[in-house]
Amino acid sequence: MIKYKDTKWMWLVLPFNASTGPLSTLITLQILTLGGNALDVSFAISLSNAVLIPSSLFWGFMADRMDRKKQILISMGGTSVSLLLMPLVNSISLLAADYSLVTFMSTASTTPFNLLVMESAEKKQWGQLFSKFSFLSSLGMLIGLLISTVLVLFLKIYQIEETLGLIALITFVAGLKLIPKPVITFERVAILHHKESFMIRMRHLPMMFLHLPNPHSFKMFSLKRLRIKPTNYIPLLYLGIVIFYVSSGIFNTVYPAGLYVKGLDKSSVLIVITVGMIFQILGFKISERLLVRAEEKKIAHLSLLLRGVSYLSMGIVTELFFGFPVFISGLLFYPLAAGIAYSLFYSSSSTLVFKIVGERSQGSGLGVYSTIVGVSLFVGSIFSGYFTHYLGYGIDFVIAGVLLVSNSFLFRYLEEG
């Protein structure tokens, strides 16, 4: 039964995502400005990735017990305070801690926002409403990047972060009026019963612990099962997802830093990242149509190949050149990798995961998925710092590309049982 016909509250995700969208790039540039290096960047991003795992678990359980409106407001208020504290940060360690606090607080709104969408429409309308929610979220991130790209020409980075904090604070104030107080409580498992809601929920935060995974949940990764078709389909699918997120952690953690170190100014770095976000939004529109016509495994294979080749190309250019060629390669290949290829792989792999959890133990299946995503991002971000420090930015990107190209053939090999 529909409880809230007015969905004006949904527009709150636009300014809220604008306040957090550009933050990882800004933090990277701020660390370099403070005299840090690739290892320092890796430490800050890895700490944030590590915090994401328990915070997703904590806020997910709180969503079943706490007032939706209260939890969303806590998220907005906490994010605002964390960003407004940035001018007081005068060391890399404090910056990393504050960034992790932003991650912890911003994560709190993910599940209640999705559940609020479900409470605002009949099940048959969830796809349409979730699509609007997803579009506003992506548009918010894009606006945040555009604002930062312009402001970085006039303000110091911590002043931009303070501006983003004010945007989050304004969103908090607006939320006091716009966010409805829930009358009924939905269990998070309801999200699994609708394909569109599941995919968009995982897109915003690829973690959803319905039940904590136990050692038995990881039995699928036994060597015996990995060798035999078709029983190796599920472990190989998860293994492919692990490789994807490890590679993403290796590349994404230090890519903005690589652009800056290789001669681009702060505004140019943000321009490259912004163009990638624009193509990501377009890519999700393309993926919606492709998934209707083509097999998910084929889309995953081709998208990994495109992303891997793009990483390799950026790595070679970064290793051999300085300045303008690096900027041009970023404008050409980063949108293909972070935009088109990412959206295609994400949509196709999420569909494959949905099919699995829809047929088997949903709690343990998503518990395993969430665990490997969080751990893989953490491992990749840790490796990226050492690869870059000892081998260089270009080699780091090449390693990420080789992993993805190899991974593409794993998805080509997959045979569903």
C-alpha cells in the first residue's frame, strides 16, 4: 500500500550526492598539496574502503530498527559536520580520518533512501521510481564535480570541501521538512524481490548484509568446484568480480594523483574525472537497452576487454609522456573505462548476481558478494600505493589493465549450470 504519494523528498539526493561526489578526487589532490605521495593517497582511500564494510553492516541493521527519517537526517548532518571540519585538518593522517568519517556518515542514508522509495510506490512502479532516484543521484555527483572544477580555480581545496559541507547542511535543513516520517517498516529482503530495485541498490552501495557470511558460505571457492563445469559457474563468477574490484582499486585509487603528478593542474584533473562521470551516466542508459538484447556474460566479457585496453593505453601514455598527452589520453580513454565499460560490466554482473541470489540462499549469497567487494577494493587500494611508489603510475595502470583483460576471458569461459 502506498504511504507517500508526494516524492519531492527524492530531490534531496541531488544536492546530497553533489556534496560527496567529488570528494575522493579532492582528498587525493589535498594529500598531494600537503606533500604526500602515492602511498599516502593509498592509505587514505584504503582506510575509507575499510570503514565502508562495517559501516554498511551497521547502518543496514539500523535501517530495520530506526526511523527512516531520523537515519537519513543523521547521515546528512554527520556528513555536513565532517566536511565543515576539513579546514581544521592540518595533516595527512587527520585528513584520512576525517574522510573515513564522511564515508561512515554518508553510508547511513543508502538503505533508508531505497526503502523510502519502495514505500512511495506500488511494486509495479518501483522500476520507474528507482530509475528517477538513480538519475538524480548520478546528476548530483556530476554537479558536485562541475562545481569543484570551477571553484578549484579560485579557492583552496579545503575551502571547496567546506562549501560542499554547506550544501550538505542545506540539504539537512530541507530534509527536516521534505522527508516523510514512515508509518510502516519494510524488511531489506523485499528489495531482492524486484530486479530493478536490486540493481540500483547495489549500484549505489554494493554491500547488503542480510546475514553475516560464515566459513560455510565460502565453500563454493574450493579447488574441486573451480575445476569442474558447470558447478564452477558461481565460484568463477565471484572470482571474476573479485578481480574486477581489485583492478578498480589499483587504478582508481591513484589515477587522479597520477594526472596531477604528470603535469595536469587541479582543474584539469577534475575535468577528466567529470567527463568520465558524464559517460558513466550515458553508459547506464546504453546498458539498459543492451541487457534486453544480449547475453549478460557476453556484455561482461566485452566491457572488461574495453576497460582493460583503456587502462593499458592510459598506463603506456602516462609512463612515456608528460603534460598534454596525458590529459588527452585521459579525455579519450578514461570515459571509456570509467564510463561506458564500467556501466556495462556493472549492469551485466549485477544481473548475474541477481539470478543467483534469487534462486538460492539470499542472505549468504549477498553476504559473500558484499564481503568480496569490500575486501577486493581494500586490497586493490593497498596494492596501488606500493605499485606506484616502487614502479610508477604508468606501470600501476598497466597492471590493472592486464588483470581486466585476463578477467574478460574468464567471463567468456563461464558456463551456467
